[in-house]
Amino acid sequence: MIRLNKFLAIHGVGSRRYCESLIQEGKVLVNGEAACLGMKIDPRHDQIFLADQGKITPKNSKLHYIMLYKPTGYLTTMADPLERQTIRELIPEIPDRIYPIGRLDYQSEGLILLTSDGNLAYRISHPSSGVPKTYLVKVKGHPSPQLRNRLVQGIKLKDGWSSLDEIREMKSRTLANTWFRLVIHSGKNHIIRRMFMAIGHPVVKLKRISIAGVGIGQLKPGQWRFLTTQEIQLLKEFGNKKEK
């Protein structure tokens, strides 16, 4: 037996959270009846139907694991009703349904991971997962050591306390700006920008270079590649730790 939302995610319908929303909206049928949240199914015997897609059957199709260097000016989504630029346009060669693991805001650039493995995507992107992400950040001015310590010790924002895991100044300081390399595990929206704004040093540029130990390497803006076997295994091992 397997939870229905996990079954749908594994077979490329979307993340577990998205699959749960489909179930709540009555768009999933199990043996001809509307499914309910939390139910378990037997994939060998139960008939699963999804609105607009028909029957979902167990399959062994190849799963895709991709890294993309998202340029600024692109939305981290596969479709946009306002027809703005999305990351889907950067990977047209992949015909299967894939979706991003987490997000990177419109003004930011850097590493995005995408996959058709809904189970892994759920474990890595869930807000409670605590996945470490590494960024290069340029901010206005020159934050003092005391202000940097505040960011590590914790700073209170409107949605609660947040902190950096690490912060290190780079050697490329200018008269107007300072570059930092930092690590954070929080998945809150715009968290880095909000934290630096709170100490009076707004972010000028933000680039993500690593997620859970998988680095962007030599990719340039707009480029993508498939993850290596070792990188996929690293993500799965991290996801398994968080699941426990």
C-alpha cells in the first residue's frame, strides 16, 4: 500500500503538495470514486484516474534530474498565465513533465534543480527539510562584523526569527558594495533580501551556487545539464536523512 499523493508524485503528476490540492479539488478518482486526503492505494489493483489526463498507471519511465543556471528576469515556474518568461523556455528539449525543486525569485540568478521525481522534490523542497543552500550576495555598503553576527545569531522579521548558517566576506569589496558568500537553510520567500534590508544593507545582486552540496560548477546563465549519478545520489541521501 502507498499513499495516493506519493503515488501521483512518483508518476510525474507534480509535487506531493500539488497532488494533495488535486485530491481536495475532487480531480482524482480511485476505482470510480472521489479520493480523499491521506488515503492509501494498492497500485497493483486500484484504478487511479486524474481529470484531463485519464488513467495513471505504474510505470518505470526514466526520471529526469536537471540543473539549470537561471538568469535574472525569469520566473521559476513552468507556465505563467501572464505570459512572462519562465524557466520552461530554457529547457525546451525535455518533453516530459518536470518541475523545479524550490524557487529562486525573479531578480535572482543561479542554480535551480528540476526533476520528474516528485518524491525527491517533496523531500528536498519542503520548508522543514533544512536543506543548506549557498549564495554569493552583493549588498550596498559595508556591514560591520557586529551586524554580520546578528544575521548568524538570528534576526526577527515579520514572519518570525531567521538566521544564516554561515557568512564570509569575499575579497571583491568596492567603495560602494560588499560581496559575501553565505549558507542558509531557511526556505522562506525572499529571506536573504529581507534579512539584509533589516540591517540597512539592501541586496544588489544574488546568485545561488549550491543546493545540498550539488554545485552549479561552470554553467553559464541559461545553460543546463543532467545531474550526474553521484549528484543524484547525494540529493537522495540528503532527502532520506530529512525523511527520518
